[in-house]
Amino acid sequence: MTTHRINLQELPKLTHDPSSYSPWKREVQVALQYVRCWNTVLGTDIEPARANWATASGTAATARNVRAGSTQPTSTETVTGTGMTEDERKRWEMWAARQDRAQATVSNAILFDIEDMNDAESMWAFCESLHTLSISENQREVSRKLNLLSLRDDATCEEMASHIETFSQLLMEGKRVGLTNLSTPDGRIHEFRMTILHESYRSIRDYIDNPFVPPTWPGVLTKYNAESARRKALVALGEREREERG
């Protein structure tokens, strides 16, 4: 059986550039789920053996005051109040490895900002808050990119695939910065229609503009992919005819 490995060092790094957030979150989340570290980010992967207690205000507190995974609980910090058993130590080391993986996906600049945080959950929350912005400047930038996006006339199937990928990425950016018109199917369809205004995409626009049958986003994608497949088939047919003539 083939074993697949994911090297977190090869994934996109989160930086202070807002455009780095969407690809970073998407790929890192998939990678952490694959290596079973996603619960670490969610805060549900509890450190083995370490004791919790209630503070004077009644809220839960942890004995740890250093980076998660860097130091094993001492005998005064464990649930039992004694040193960890061999089995507890092994489980702790596995937990520490998951923490290290979850903390290894940001740039050095971001590391400086989160160095005082003690666990991957806090770090992830900080990174999300850092780039989850709804300010008008970011909204205008996404709107500008959408307005400039246009699929050239008679595009190849490869160009059509690249176009829908770019459009989808802009949808994600728009959602992140609070462009509410992109979160509805009608808004998404309208924005996409404006990117395929050339004559060769009339069949797709006819589906969108049908006054009797309201379009759906899956329906738009079906029409779009069918047109892309048609173009690919025409290219393949042309290549076969040239080979036969040759």
C-alpha cells in the first residue's frame, strides 16, 4: 500500500500580506486534517496528563505557561500529582508532535507575533483575526479584480478552467472581506456573467438570462463545463484529422 506524506514546510506560508490568507488556510486545513492535527487547532485535542484547575474568577486555567509541546508536565502539574507513567509520556509526545505540526505553517514575521501564545488554538485564532477584515479598502480591491476579470473570446478549455478557478478564489476573498453580494447565488451568477461577455459564451448567458427558468449556480457551472468539454473535443478531433491527412 502506498503511503502518502505531507511536508508542512512545502505548504503556503501565512504572512502579513492579506492575499496569503485564503490559500494558506485552505491548504493548511486540508493538510492538518490529513495528518490528524485539525483537532489541535480547534482546541479539542487536550494535552495528556496535565492538570486543570479553577481560577479565583471561576474560569478554567491550565498549569502550562510555556509553548504547548515544548515542556512535559512536571509532577506538580499532572492530574495525579506524580510523575507521568511511560504510557502517559508516549501519549504526551504524540500530542506534542501534533502541536508542532500545527505551529509550523506561518512565516517568521507571524512567528514573532505569536511567540507569546502557548498553543496552536490561540495561534490559529490570532491568524484568522489578523486577516479576516471587512474594511472598505479590501472590498474595493476584490471588486476591482472582479471587474477586470474577463475570459477572452474563443478561449481554450485550459483557459476556461483557469478562469473559473480565478473567479472562485475571488469569491473566497470577497466572502472573507465581507462582500455580501457574493455570498448569494444570484450575486455569484451576476458577477460571473460579467466575466463571459464575448460572443462565444452566448449559450451560457442565454441560460442565465432565461426569463422563464431562474438559473442556479450548479446549472451555470454545468453549462460552462459542457462548453469547455465541447471545445476540448473539437481540438482533439482537429488533431486526429491532421494525423490522418499526414
